[in-house]
Amino acid sequence: MLFDLNIEQVLDHWEIEHAIREIISNALDEQVLTSTRDVQIFEDVNGFWHIRDYGRGIRDIHFTQNENVEKIQSPNLIGKFGVGLKDALAVFYRKNVGVEIDSKFAHISLKMSSKPGFDIETLHVEFSKSKDCEMQGTEFTLINVKKSDIDKAKRMFLRFSGATIVEKTKYGEVYATNTGAPTIYINGVQVANEENFMFSYNITNINAQIKKSLNRERSNVGRTAYSDTVKNILKQCKSETVLLRLIEDLENVMRGTNKDESNWVDVATYAASTLNERSTLNESGDVVFLTPEERQDLTNQQVEILDQSGKRLVLVTNNVYNKLEHSITTFKDVYTEYNESFEYKSVSFDQLTTVEKGIFDTRFTVFDFLKRHGYRNDADIRISETIRFDEHGYSTDGVCDSIEGIIIKRSALTSEHFLGVLLHEFAHYNSGAEDNTREFENILTEMLGLAMNEICKAH
């Protein structure tokens, strides 16, 4: 009995591996639908290749081009319209690949035959009595197929790729790319390669846009069809393997060598935010975020502060930083922690050298000067071996601390330096203002003017 496939010549650009892919795809779909044992792909002693599933068995209805309601209702399958099988058979015939199909319903082969009433030959399937009426599933026997054709076809399936799963989300899965180009799979079937992706992805939640973009060939699906879903997959990821890889790749943006995923601001922002949240919960170690420009502009002292903090430095782009500046740990936060935890190493008067004691005693001259001109001069003055860096990471010789009083670094006890540092800190003490503010500058200028006036009168 002949069944007309109504195929004369189609899909000229398909190779044998594309046809084999369709047979494997149908077998895998049947395995999922029937929850039966794994599909077998093997070569026999004659050099013939077999693709065998253990489902319900192929029959005449499977050669019609109709929507498969069962497959349409299953979210984990691709084949839905009965087109792939017919295309595959046409390619096999055109490429001189012999095909024998067996199930409990029939033994099936291919034959070109005239259409009744027309002078046209089309491809037909020929049904004959089944070789095994108790047979479970369907077996395709392919004659004149090379192992390389089988291998090429198998590489189109995630199941046979050897890829290592990294994380699973409700939108799909992330896989490490072991060899070759990163691949986009839809329900385990390859639809595109992405040379500049850092991961491979298997999309399992198929939206309307993806469904619309899936063509008969199931290949070369445009990025616009799946990019939003890939973004959604990444924005569901929780593992540091994914998050850190995304963040670390941002360092390559300035060099132009980054992967495409790190160009997606919303993905990079999510990764940075999640890492920061875990950091505050002490789940993955503290992190601090800087832009590449900020890192380049750090002084040696600021680098030292970062090193002392023990935090892991993470570089992010300006776009990401601007979106998250108020919700992530920045260098300002690191400096605040440094400042709050800093401990002075105080030096008593008795520990000073004779020269240092003499210089330190000149503070009384400053006290008298301040008192004469109505400034406060009652701050405690202490000497310390160590002193904290300012917020810009610059080393300083004096600090006016609202709790500790005025701290002078021991190295500032030189005749040409000490009085200037002390007067500078008393300007802070009297103004209550920080460096580079109008209030501080006004008082310091006033003090210097009064001091110079006294010097001039003395001469």
C-alpha cells in the first residue's frame, strides 16, 4: 500500500545530518510522551545505523501534515506539525540513503511513484506487513550513512552534547560550554550558535515570540527571538558560578573583549545586586564595587585601605554602577568602615625623644595665640605612631576627631612642620567643618593672617 507524501523536491540545503536530527527528535519526543526507556542509536554488523525508541509505534497517521495536539499541549517538545518527518524522508531519498522503518503496525519503506491521473512522480511511503506485531516502539534503519553524519546530528541535541549544567531556572537552563561555540537549545534541540556567549542555554519556557520564530529547519533562529528569555534565565540565577562570571567579564568591557551577556545592563545589574545582597548576609564574602575609572584613579593609600578591608573588588560598568550606587557597597562605605575601626597607636610624652619633646612643647605658643584672639584652645593633643587616611585616600599628619581630640602623627614632630599641622587642626576644631569647605577655609585664612600680623609687628 502506497501513501503519497506529496513531496517532489524540498529543502535542498539540508544535509543528511539534518534529516537524522528529525528522526532523533521524534524518538526523543516519544520517549518523553510515553515515559519509556532511553532512545538507542547504534550501528549493526552490516554498517547500518539504527534509531530506536520504545514508545507507541509509528503508523500511517504520522505521515500526514497535521497539528499534533498531544505535542502542542506538551511544553517540553518541539515537533508539532508533522513536517519534520516528511522533510527528513525526502532528504534521505535525495541523498541516496536507504530507509527502513519498523513498528508493530507496519514495515515501511520509500518509493517514487506517479500521482494518479498526473504525469508527476512524488515520494511515497510503502506500507507492508509488520515484521514483529509485538514490537514496542519504532526503529529507523538507515543504510549508506556514515558515523560522521550520526555524530553531526547528535551534536544538535543537548542530551548528547556532554555539556555540564550550571543552573536550572523556571525559564531554562545554563550550561558550561566545554567544547565548540556556545549553543542555544530549545527543549534540548539546537537552534543557534552564539560565538560570543559565555554560556550555552536550553530554553524550556517557550513564549509566543519563540514559537513564531521556529522554522521548519529549526536552525538559524534569530537572537531577537530568544534574547529576552536568555536574559530572564540569567536574572533567575543564584549560583556564584554564573553571577561571578558575569561580573568578572565586565572588566573586559573596557578592552572590547567581553562576552555579549555582560553588555546587557539589566543582567549585569541583577548579578551585582545579588552578589552585594549575599555579601551583606555574609553568604559569599564581602564585596566592594568600583567602576574601572575609579579603580584606575585609586591612590596607593586607597588601595591599601581596600586590601586591609579584606573585601573582594568587583568592577562594574558606569551604567551598572549608576543604577546601584545607593544599594551596593562602594569605596565610600569601605572608607567609613575603615575610619570607624581604625585604632591609633598612641605615644606618651615620656616615649618621645628630647628633640621631639622640645618641638611638642611649642604647642603652648599656639594655645596662647588662640586664646589671645578668642579661639577655642582646649582640645586634647595626642601623638600617635599611626593615623588614618582621609576619605580620598591621602596620607595626613593630623586629625581633628570629635571624640579623640586632635591627633598628630609622630613623624610630624619636626620644627618646620608641627606648628602648621597643629594650627590646621585647630582651624577644624574651631570651625567644626571639613577640608575644602568655606567655613574651614575662612577660619584658617583668618588665623594665618593674625599670625603673620604678629610676626610682622615683632620685626
